[in-house]
Amino acid sequence: MNVSLHGNSEEKMTRKTAMEQSFLALYLIMLLVLTVYQDFPLVRMIGEIGRSPIILLFPIFIFCEIAMLVKHKRILNGSMLQRYLFAFIVYLSFVSIAYILYQYLQGNYSFGSESLLGKAVKVLIYFILILFYIRHMQLVFSKINSFKVLYVCFLTVVTLLAAIMIVELASMPSALTFLHSGSNPYWRVRLLTSESSTTGSIIVVYSSILVYLTRYLSGIAKTLSISYAASFFLFYLLVTGSKGFLIVSLLTLVVTMLKFLDFRKKKNFVLLFAVVLAMYMFITNFSTGLVSSFSNDIDNYTSSYTRMGTIIIAIMTVFHHPLGVGTGAFLLYFDQYVGDSISLMSDFYYKTFGVSQINAGELMQYSGTDKNVGVKSGFFQWYMFGGLFSVVFFYLLAKNLIVKVKSSSILFLALVFILFSLLFVALEIKYEVWLLFAFISLYLGKNQTNHTKMTEAVK
């Protein structure tokens, strides 16, 4: 009788655990899909923060934090990634308040239609949301007790992304417009983002994590999974029209080649050969189109001027204000240095390319307005906000993650790619970047052995 009751109890517990894991898997799949959805129509109602549906999950993040606080009677110690980001948010808050007070003393309370204090708070919300997103993702990851479940979740989302890519190619230039914030025709692969230049990091992060998780498979399943992820990446590489993705891919290959120059290990020799072969194929297949695209930029005055001009504005700002100018007053300083940036670029293009006059009309649109003002580079935007402290933040962050990721070649490649991408894409709603950082921070390094043992224990 007692044996029967004990058996029933164990069976109920097993069934309950299976249901919890199934729910967590479905919830993680939803989170992974929402992470890559970066052209959400809500942007038309509440501004840029609504371009990602992650903002809608903020109440859930808060609820989970409160539940964990009630359960453990304290805020659980976060990873170094969380601590670095929290320290950066605190620093930005003080700098923002200081520069807003300084501008108030000068009689400047707003810029355009935007209150300096209101702008500071709105931008800081981006940072706070990123911190809560990281904490929530690491919480969900930690609750899933099998790496094979994680693998299935990422495989499902990668398959969905591949399907979206195929649909896009088949129905351009009006592909899936109902999922985007605008209905204008678009001629490049962009998945669920606003433009193709922001899509490459998604492909790299999801495919690399999927390949990493295949280590918990065996035999033909592992081989097929790696081939599937590689095909997904190569498919995107062949159809993308993003110059930034191609440049960052080449830079990543160069860094990888330098990492594997040690021939004492046979594995390094094989990897180095593969990297050199990939570089050769890249140069022979994509260099002509890349050079042609840059020539078009110089001849027709398109995106290169705007990106370079905004980066110069950030550098000039920090040169005069080494501690940064915060998340509110930056509007005034951005406007202040627009003219100097255009002048410097005019000299550069004249001396380098013989272009006597540049058309900086797109950059000039940022002068005197508070609409969509920002540096076209995640690193330099945060550099403008936090000055030299931002450099320290990115250095410590990169150092911590690189040390952890040494045990995985595929995640090392992904991390290098993402770190280079910070020069080209904005960071505020690029949640796949923080997904990769959160994954590495939780599962690799000192934590890797513990998680491996945990997985083996529940098989």
C-alpha cells in the first residue's frame, strides 16, 4: 500500500515537472520570437521604444522580480553582466541629472518639442528594460533543466526565421508588410526588423547558439543540426544586401585567423584552414559588390555620410565633455556639433576621394530637431551618453565575455561578430545582442561545468 502511494506520488511529481518544462519551453520560444521582432507597429503610437514588443513584457519582468524577492527575501546576486550594466545605468543617471541641471541654469529646459528631463527618463528606460530583459532571460534559462529542451526552442525559432526569409524572397517588395510599422516597399531581406542592416546579428546569434547546443546531441542528429544551422547562415549570406554585415563578417574572420595561429594543436590548424578558405570565398564572391556599393555611396551621397557624421559628433562631444553628457542634454550637443562634423567630413572626402562638395542633406535634417536624433552606432551613441566611463564599461564587458567564451569556438565567433557590430547598429532594441551576452554569461566559463552536470542528472 505504501509502495503504491509512493509510486503515485512520484508519478504525479514527474508529470508536474514535465508540464512545467513544456510551459517554459513554449514561453522561451515566445521570448525568442519577440526578441527578433524589431519593427513592431506599436512604434507609431509610443515612439521608438515600441519598435520592439519587449516593452509589453515589462510588467511580467517586474512581476517575476517581485515574486523572486518575496520567495528569497532578497535580490538574488546577478551575473557580472548584470552588475556592469547596473553600474552603467547608475552612472548615466547621475551624469544626466548633472547636465540637465547645468542646462537649466543656462535657461535651456527643452530642445524642440522635447523636455530635456523627459528625454533623459525615456532613454534611461531603454537601459532599465535591457537589464530586466537580461535578468529575465537568465531566470528562464536557469529554470529549464535540459539543454536538449533549449536546443528544440532555438531550432524552432531558427526554422521560423528561415521560413520568413523564404516568404520575403518570394513576395518582395511587399513581403509581410502587415507585420511592419510601415507599408512602404522593401527590396532586401530584413526578417522582422525595420531594415536589412539590423538583421545580420540575429542570424549570427541564433545560428551560433543552435550550433553550440548540438554538443548535447549525438551521431547523425548532431551532424544534421550543424549542417542545418550552417545552411541557414549561408542562405542569408547569399541573399543579404547589407554592407555592414559583410564587412563585420570579414573582420570576424580576420580576428579568428589570428586566434588560431597556434599550430601546436591539430584542431587549430583545421580551423585556421577553414577560416582562410572562408576568407578567400568571401573576397572572391562578395568584394566586387561591396566595392560597387561603397562607390555608389560616394557618388550618390547616401548612408555613409550620415553614419560617419553622427560618429564624428559623438567624438567631438566627448572630446569637450570627457564624462559624457547624459541621456537628456545630448540633444543640445548633437545639434551643436552638426556643422563642425559636416565641415570635417567635407575636408576628408575632398582630400581622400577628390569630392569637392558633399551632399549632407540627410545629416542636416537632424539640425534643430528632436526627432530620431542619435548616433548611427551603438558604441558611439553610448560613448556620447557616458563618455570615457562607457569605454570602461564596454572593455570590462568584452573582457568578461571573451574569457568565458574561450571554450567554444562557435560562440567566440558570434561574440567577435557582435562586438564589431556595435560600431554599426544601435543597441537600445537589439535584444538578440543581450540574449547572446546573457547566454554566455550564464552557461560558459565557471558555470559551464555545473550546468553540464545538471543536464546529465536530469536525462
